[in-house]
Amino acid sequence: MKFSVLVFPGSNSDYDAFYAASAVIGEDAALVWHKDTDLQGADAVILPGGFAHGDYLRTGAIARFSPIMAAVKAFADRGGPVLGICNGFQVLLEAGMLPGAMVRNDRIKFVSRLVPVRVEQTDTPFTAACASRQVLHMPVAHGEGNYYADPETLAALEANRQVVFRYSDAAGEVTPASNINGSLNNIAGICNRQRNVVGLMPHPERATEAQLGSADGRVILASAVKALASLSR
Amino acid sequence: MAVIDAAVLERHGIKPDEYERILELMGREPNLLELGLFSVMWSEHCSYKSSRVHLRTLPTTGSRVVQGPGENAGAVDIGGGLCAVFKIESHNHPSFIEPYQGAATGVGGIIRDIFTMGARPIALLNALRFGSLATPLARRIFEGVVAGVGGYGNSIGIPTVGGEIVFDEMYSGNPLVNVLCLGISRIDGIVKGAAKGAGNPVFYVGAKTGRDGIHGATMASAEFDEKSAEKRPAVQVGDPFMEKLLMEACIEVMKTGAVLGIQDMGAAGLSCATSEMGSRGGVGMAIDVMHVPQRETGMTPYEIMLSESQERMLLVVEKGREHEVIEVFEKWDLHAVQVGEVIDGTRLKIHERGVLVADVPNRALTDEAPVYRRPMKEPSWQKDVQHLVPGDLGAPPAAQAAFERLLTVPTIASKRWAYGQYDHSVGTNTIAQPGMSAAVVRVKGTTTGLAVSVDGNGRFCYLDPHRGAMLAVAEAGRNVACAGGEPIGGTNNLNFGNPERPEIMWQLGEAVRGIGDACRALGIPITGGNVSLYNETEGRAIFPTPVLGVVGLLEDASKTTTRAFKRAGATVVLLGDNLGELGGSEYLATMHGKVAGQPPALDLSREAALQKLIVSLIRGGLVDSAHDCSEGGLAITLAECTFNSGGIGVTADLGAVGEGAWQPNATLFGESASRIVVSVSGDRLEAVMAAAKAAGVTAAVIGKTGGDRIQLRVGGTTAVDAAIVDAEQAWSTAIATQMGRR
């Protein structure tokens, strides 16, 4: 399969996602410039981490106007799997492709460390290969990862099983102490109603090799491969 | 026409004898713009006029050296046609005046030095010094600097992978912010900062020029006084987004081959870039300031030439290939504009709307800048501070109490509070996480890895600058070796007080002599660095603080290790000799409020043998863990081996050194050099002991890993006994506790 990784000016994890998908997982991958309008035959699209356009307004606020985003929306509308990681998640929120918003971490400071995250849903293209309630250790690195949504939106997210990942402890218990940034309901990642668009703050692409501290994130990319294989069957 | 009188010269930091030299080099009176050029280019910061005679004595060559000092950064061969490009640079003065922006622009500046060489930056480290965290000023500066270091590096996406932070009230009025950046380039892809070929166009790209930072280099070359806060406009504001675009565009544009020379505009801005590029290439350069993109209206040529606005580059492009360069920059929404051209001769000619407003031989600004052999004099107090009689200190505290106290001293305590704000995983190369002895990054596309460490000990250098500097080189090399890296190159940042004082100059001279001696003995060529002088506030200098950055090569990046114990039941071995030396130790400073004595002795041939031994043991997979002994001595070293290990304890008997009542504390907390604690599993012990013997390194079995406590005996008597969970909690939260949740 082919992963297309978008490159916005200010993306800084674009090459990491490209490398994980190609060199580590062994699938085809392409870097797609934000001014392009064609996704180069993508089977899955990744919006990578970084600080697109400098994030001087709100994180992700400008990137949604990039020409490539029309193609991403059309791709998602056709059911194509789209994954937003960190800043890519923020772009999806700003673009209205996922509900809610990000605000400053509750402890104000940038948070950078390996954290455990519990998989809540396995019926998305990016968690299809996960076990239910599997705990994945992945790095976070963000200053604005505090997920917020109004009460109705939050209730709908929970009712529709759209919360895909929650910050937990290593045993998979979702506790206030394991909430690293103040996110409502310990939310680390969500999907849309159609379940094909997923956004998360932790970085699976940085956790694909044990040598670098964790290989738990491989299953996220492997899930896309599995989901696509089952679709084409 | 402005009159150049004594007041004008003083404002420009130019001494009367220097002005005489300017008159001689110019063959006439300079105008104000020309004087401004001399002012910034002859500043200590740009010209190294006080340190140059000393720096020349450093070893700078070696079989792996691809680029030595004199370029934007140094480079060493790491095999496979690749080189490691690295340099350390300080941003001390700006960080005192405006901590966040001072630190952020320091990071931005050193990153530019690396990608200017054609290398892709892959890691950042920093060596920081602050006053005591007990004071609000030090906390504010610490908080701002850490946020600034993170703010810039995190955004641009270069991981901050390691470093060191030391707190001492000697830095309360003068923090140190030294940043090292490491990049990777193909050896044949290195681009230099030299102009060539008359007629070739000179392009400006990046941020517009504003009035910020005018005379920043001159500011960094003066002492601070109570009016320093008024110098805030001389501190620049960083824009990491602009730098990210510049970095990507420059790396891309250099691949076209159309760029003949490139230099960033850092200290002294356009003045420095134009004169240095011309001077390095043996050519002249002519520019017209009207073409320089400007952020503000009504800027004079003087302001444009001296501005230190950040994130700007100057490029010399092969004539006829301009469109290739412009196209790449436009892709990144950057506008490359031609501001001038390379000319025959060796003069820098500056025009304003076609009118010649400055005409200076460019070598007069660079190579012919004054070089001072400033007077040096050993301070009258030097011998006194080296005098230490333990008996004069009163009864020593109980070892257990000292151990518990030292764990929470900010210099020793975990720096997680700081590095938890640094993105260290971006780039997916970081093997050893921050908080280990050295940082280890892999080089993608190869099996190789690079270990990097920055080290310095101001206390040791204050007590004996020559030995203190040697100890800094030794420690940086040892840290790299403890991660399995063979030291292959170094970079130094010399942080000292006012060089016009003979005592300070003596410290600098002695320290550089020490760096040279140690680098020669350990086979570490110095490929570049930075000098920061005038680190004084109201006449009080910092400790002399040379900081060494050392890069080590791991031929197989998978053969590395960290300080943490890996399994219970392993044998703990001390490589090197415990001499119980308390001089200049953290123990002495913390428990007795004293900075005194002789710094630990250093036998460079033993150090070299130790470093070679540990690299070969790690490569051979013979040791589970390795940890250098430094601040806090053997006791803290052993405790640190249990931290981040998943709770693997240690029981050790350390023998006994030192005299009488001082024996336990000297044994536990003395900071003797050339020591490494390793843990060894199963039947490998024999091989380790044999290798040590063959290398001529003392090796002693001192204990076993296991249990959930840190139990240390001195001469058979239990001196320290602590649960890991308590010790690790105290160590890992000490700084956060001091900083509060603000």
C-alpha cells in the first residue's frame, strides 16, 4: 500500500512518518507538498507533526487553507483513511474534519516524554491490528495537546465510540495522574463518525523501533495495512 | 559629516590605539559607517582578539578532520563518505538580559552555522549555568532559558538530546548558555563561507532587516552593570518558523550546485557576512543596501549593515544559474534578492542607491583585526584557595545525611524538569534519552551512531584553570566513551571574565593550555568553538568555565550502553582509582559551603587507557552498563546507576580511603578523575578483569546489583543505606520542587 505524507511549511515530523512507513514498515510512501493538489495515489494519508505555518495564530489554523487540503477532504469523504499526528491532529480539528479543539497544556509547559496510551476502539483503520484496551508506549511532544470539546460534542464522542486513545498508566488504568496535559476524559486521540479519519497527539511514527525506546507505534501503521488488505479482499 | 571624537570611539568600544590602527589600514579617516564596521568586526566576539594567540596552540588536525577552525563549523569524517559537522556557541549576555529570546536565538544561531555548511542538523545539546535556585532571579532566568531552548528547537524539529546544567551563585549575575549543534553531511557536499569569481551575484535571503540587535556583538564584549537592562533592544527576537524554511530551502538549494559560498548573518550581521566571505575567498564584494529587504522605513546604511536581525543568509551564486536558486526559495515562500556581486580586488564596497558610502579592505576587518597578547598574572589568591585542611572544617557530617542532601542538590539532581520540555524524539534518531551520561544518535542509512557530551567544571577551573580544563576534556571524552563512542573531535566554548584584567587572562591562558594538553593526549582534535569574555557583572567574574563538547563514533550504533543497571545479580566493578579527593567537590560546596583545595589529579595516559578500555568493553558486549564518576563521587554515581533501571539496587563495599573521621565521606563523595563504574553479568567478569589488566587500568570488584536498596559500606561499615524508591523520588523531583508549579 502507499502512505502519502503531507508536507506543510513547518512540518517537522514529515520525514519521520515517511521513514517509518517506508524504511521500517516496508510500504510505499510519498512526501506530498502542501501546494500540490494531488495525493499521488495514496491508500492512506498522514498529516505529520510540526508547527505548520509557524502556529503563530492557533496551531493548525493556517494549514487548513493549503491547496492539498481539498484533496484530503475529498479522499476522506470517499472513506479513505486519514491519520493526523500531533500538529496534524490539530490541523484536522481546525479543518473541521474532527470535532473539538486543542488548548494549552494545563501545566503550561511543553511536554516531551514516552507515555502509555490505551487503545479504546479497534474498528478504525489505524487501530484494526490492535488488541482491545492494548497499552501502547509512544512519545508525546507538544505544548498544546489539551483536548477540549463542548459538553454535547463530548457526550456524542463518547456515545458514538469516537474516543480512540486515552492517556493511561502502564497497566492501562485511565487515571487523573496519567492525564499529561489536562485533556477532557484523558482523550489522546479520536475519530470521526465514519471512523476513517483519526487524530492523536502521541507520535506512533517515533515509536517503530525498539532501539529508539519503543516499537509500540508500529501497530498503528500496520493497522492501516491490515485494514486496506481486508477492504480489497 | 560626523566628527569622530573620543566620545564616538568610546560608544563604538574602540580603544585609541585601535583607532590609530584603523587610520593606518584605511590610509584615511573612516566615516561613521566604516567605523561601525570596524567596531563590530573588531569586537572581542567577532575577532577573538584576546584569545587568538592562545587558541592557535590547540591541536586542530587529525586523520578524521575534514574541516578545522575558521569556517562556520568544524567537521570530522565518520566513514561511508559522511562527516559529522558540529560546533558550540554561547549566548550568555543576551540570555541574562532577556532569557527566553536570548536562549532561543542562541539555538537559532548555532543551527544556522551547521546547515550553512550543507549539513542537516540532527541534534542539539546545551551546557547551562545559573545562580542558586534559591533566588528568584536565578529561577526566572532558568525558567526562561529552558523555555527558550525548547521553544526554538522543538519548533524547528531538531531534538535537544542532552547537555549539562550546573547551579552556583557565581553565575547569578551572568548565566551561561552554550549550545552545541550536530549535523550530518556528505563530505563532498560541504559548502564553505567563501566568495569566489568576480561577477558572480550575491543574494540575500530570509527575514527582513530591522533595527534589532544593532551592536549585539559589541554588547557581548562588555561587562554588565546596573544599566544592562537598557540594552534590551540589542537582543534579537527569534522566528523558528522562518529558520525552518531557510534551513530546508538552503539544504535543497545547495544540492543544485549553483551555490558557490554561503554564510549566515549572525553576530555583526551583514558586515560580518560580506567581509568574511570576501576575505576567505581572496576577492572583494560590492553591495547596495537599497536592495536589502527592510522591516522598517528610514533605515540608514549604518543600521542595515550592523543589524543582527535573525534568520538571514548571504549566498554567492554562479552567474547564469540564479533562476535555479530563486526557484527553490520561492517554493518555500522565501524571496532571494540580489544585493550585490563579487568583485575583483579585496575591498568591501557598500553603496546606497549607487553612491559609495563605505570602502574598506575586507581583510582589515577580518584577518588584520588586532591580536592582543594581553598581560597575564596568576591571581594573588590562587595558592590560598588551593589550600585545604579537612580538620579546619569541623566534624564531618554523617555520610547518610550527606548522601541524602547531595541527591537533591540541583547540580546533581535529575534535570528532567528541563529536558521534559525539550522534544528529544523528533527526527527518530535518538538512542540514548536525555539524562544519561552522553547523548547517542544514530546516523540513518548507516550502522553508525554518534555519542556527544558537553562538560565543564567551573569550580575545578577556579581552583586550577590548567587542570580544571584538562578535567573537562577528560570528562567529556569519558562520557562519550561510556556510551561506546570513540572520541574523534571536539569543540570548545571558553567562558571567562574581562580579559583586560591580567588575572582573568591568566585563567584563560592556563585553561587553553590545559585543553591543548588533554586533547593531544586523548587524540581529540579541536575543530572550532567560541569564546565568550566579559562575563562579569559589576566587576565580579564568573568561575572560569571552559566547556568542552566531544563527539564520539560508534561503528555499530546497537553496541552502546547507558548508566542504568540492566539486571540483578551482576558484578559491579570500579575501573580506575578512588583517591578520596575532596578538593573542589560538590560535597565540599554543599556540606561545608567551601570551594577550596586542589582539583582531582589527572594522569592523561591513564585517562586515555581508561577511555580506550571502556570503548572496547562496550563494543565487545562485555559490560551491561557504564557510568562515569563525577559530581557527588562514587556514592552518587552508584545511586544514579540504580535510577531509571526499574529499581535494580546495589550492595557495594568501597574499601576505605582518606584519613580518620573523613574516611567515609572522602571515599563516598570524593571526585577523583578517570573512574568508571560498570556492571558485568555472568561469566564475562574474567574477560573484563583481564582486559583491564592488559590496558593497565585498575579494576576492583566492589559489589553486586540486586535488591531494592542502595547499600554502601566503607571499610566494612555501612555508611549509606537507602531505598531506591525514596532516593530516586528525591533526586527526580528536587528541581521541580524548587521551581514550584509556576
